[in-house]
Amino acid sequence: MRVGQDRSLSWTATVNYYFLAIFVGLFVFVVVLGFLYDGYDESPWIVAALAAIVSIVSFVLFREVVFRRSRERERAARRLTLHLSAAKKHGRQGDNTDKLTLERNEKFLREIRSKSDAAKVLGNLAEAHKEVFELCDEYLLIASREISKARAGSPRVPALWRGSVTAAKRHRFHMLKWAELRSRSFTSDAKNADSVAVKIAAAEDALDAVERAIEVYADEKALIESRQVLWVFLASTRLRFFLDEAEAAEMAGELESAVRNYNNALIELSRHAGTFEDRDLFGLKIRSEVERIEKLMEK
């Protein structure tokens, strides 16, 4: 109900603003026309109309610029909050012993820039990018703590805010690059793996990286697509693994193990309902195999 009310108020405010813009345009039209019109020449009408149009357009553009900056500030604030919560979740608590002076702040930022530049040179080394965004996490945690503790008018506050913006930008670049590299690396790891277990472990590591990035950058299309690919790969690989294990166990005469693996396959199917086509038919075939083996066990 609250969301609907907010949208209604926002729509009303927008309409009122455009009415105000039209009123201003009419006012400018009347003023300019009254100033230039001499009763003989028609050009003052054209000038007044152009002045009115320019004033309306300027009024609307001014609103859009102000609103866009406001939205960007809100988005940056939300992202900073997500940075901090994600950093705390993954154990980045920051250094609580020393005050972040202007000198230490600049030294910290130089270290971030230096390691960021080095990671860009190294390019495809995922761990180098991880080191940078975790350093940014640490800086953001410390800076947020110091800003909340700083006295009013402290010269450190503007420096810390600027540093936070710098760290947040570097954080985004390096975390997304790290997630991209981890997501891509699982393909080669899985291709060169000797066992299904190694393939699953490689995909799970990549998925962990993508999920961690999504905690902060939930709207990144590339991350969402990578997560979907990894989900499908993991679900199909695990399913194939359980079915192969069940067939191997039955051939070895280990019927209880076969039933257990078939049941694990059914659980995998239920966990990824939207991943498999003909899921119900596939599940029916697995259940029939379970029933067949259970009958053999009863004899």
C-alpha cells in the first residue's frame, strides 16, 4: 500500500511540476510580448513564443538534472551500504585501532590505486582483482566508521567521502572482473577435469564468486546470466553423477546404494524445477527404477 501511495505522490508531483513549467512559459511569453510589442510588427510574437518554449524546456531539463543527481546519490548510498554489509559478511572488519588521518587516508588510497593498476596490467589473474576489491571493502568499512565518528566541520569528512567514491568505483570494476574470470575459468577447469566431482567443485567455486558479486551488484545482467549458466551446469552434472552412481551400484549388486543415488537424483530434480525440460517425465522414470530395485530387494 505504501509503494502505491509513493508512486501516486510521485506522479502527482511530476504533473504539478509540468503545469508549473507551462505557467512559467506563459508568464515569460506575456512579459516578453508586453516589452517588445509596439502594435505594428509581428516579430515580437515570434520572439515571445521562442522565449516561452526555451523557458519551459530549461525548466524541465533543470528538474531532470536535479532528479538524476538525486537518484545517483541514492544509488551510490545503497551500493555503499551493500558494500559494507557484504564486506562484514565475508570477514572484512577493517582496522579499528588507528584513526584514519588525512595522511593515512591518502596512503590507503594510493595503495588501492597502485594495486588496481597492477591488477589491470596482470589482466586475467583473478586473485589480483580479488585483492583490490577486498582492499576497497576494508577502506570503505574504515571510512564509514570514521565519518560517523568525525566532529562537525572536520576536514577529514570531505576527504573520506571522496575516497569512498574512488574506492567504490574501483571495487565495482575489480569485483565484476574477478567474478567474470572465475566464471570463465570453470569452463577450462571442467573441461580438463578427470572426474565429475572435480567438475562440480570447479562450478561451485565459480558460482560462489558470482553469488558474492551479486550481493553488491544485483542488477548486473552479466552476473545474472553467468549464475543461470552455472546453475544449469551444476544441476545437470549432479543429476548425471547420481544416475551414473546408481547404475554402477546396481551392476555391483549394491541395491541400497542404487536406491539412495536415485533418490538423490530426484532431490536434485526438485531443487531445480525450472532447469530441466520434461522434468515430470524424467522424475517418473527415476521413480520407476526405484520401485523396480525395491522389488528386487524384497525377493
